[in-house]
Amino acid sequence: MARLIRRLLLAVFLVVVVLPVLLMLLYRVVPPPGTPLMLVRSAPVDYRWVGMSDIARDAGRAVVASEDQTFCEHNGIDWRQMNKVLEEFRETGQPSRGASTITMQLARNLFLPPSRSILRKMVEIPLALGLELLVPKKRILELYLNVVEMGDGIYGVEAAAQRHFGKPASALSRGEAARIAAILPNPLDRDPARMGSRAGEIARDIPRLTQLYGCFEG
């Protein structure tokens, strides 16, 4: 029995710790073949990997402006926002907002099946810290821009640009990039063509947040 328990613990350690670390190191240089979400969605998968050099700068800027304005400052977790959400959860039992950084969202997309449980959120935290430790910021954003869901069966900014605007991600205008970013984090319920006000807010934020872009540009 003791030997069986040791083997089970070793197996858990390999799956929970060693495998994610190896994949992080691999994805540092190799595009992911897919994500767990792609496997469970019923729609055909449109996933087209492109490097940062083939993505309009304003596309990355728009996503940072929309999803994680402290991206260049945190270590994977925005602890200030996380503490606010936890405090709200303790008081009301139901937080009204999320506190996921781009790094946490990438961890969720790369390694975890879709769910909204507190357990998954707890697992996201060490995975995000691991990503920040092993993968450069620029690569984290590059991975996120390529694997994040941007519509029914649409994954990544290249597929979204082609499907919504009929052009490659490298040719997106600031307004188009803002419209794509505006559908996050509810890409199945939002249409870039109907995101005028939200897209306008993001587009206005892009130049204001220019000082944050040093970690993923240049």
C-alpha cells in the first residue's frame, strides 16, 4: 500500500508540476499545437499562429489596454486587484469582477479545461507565476494573442482579423485592433462590428498607456 501511495504521489507530482514546467519551456520557443478549450468546443477550430512581427503593434497594445493595463508591472498576478476581489467575495459571496491578468488567462488557456470554479482560479495562480518565471513578457503576450478565443471556433488575432476584417493581423488598424480586443472576455457573445463605444474607449487608451509597452515591444 505504501508503495502504491508513493507511486500515486509521484504521478501527481509529474502531472501537476513537471509536465507544466516542461510545456512552458517548450512553448517558450515552439507554438502550442492547441489548447484544452479547442478540444471541447464543438465549432471547427480556426487557429493560425503568427509571430509578433506579423501582428500589428496596436493589436497587442489594444489587448493590454483592454485586459491588463498593469501587464508590464506585475509578476503574473495583480495582487491589488486580487485582494479586492477576495475581500468582495468574503463580504458578498459573489465577486462582481474578475482579477485575471493576461498571464493568468494564458495559463488557463494552455493548461486547464474550461470551468468557473474557485479551484481552477487557485491553480491559475502558480501556473501564472511559473510562466512569468520561465517565459519572457513579450513571448507571454505573443502566446496569448495566438491562442485566446476570439469568437466561435476563432482562436488568436490572425484568425480573428481574417474572419472579421478580411485581412492579416499585420494590417489591422488601431480601430480594428480595438474592436477585436473589445470582444474579450466574452468572445462568444460579442461581435466586433457592434463594439463601437467599448472599442472607442480602448483605442483612446492605447496612446495614454504607451509607457507600459516596453516589456513587449522593441
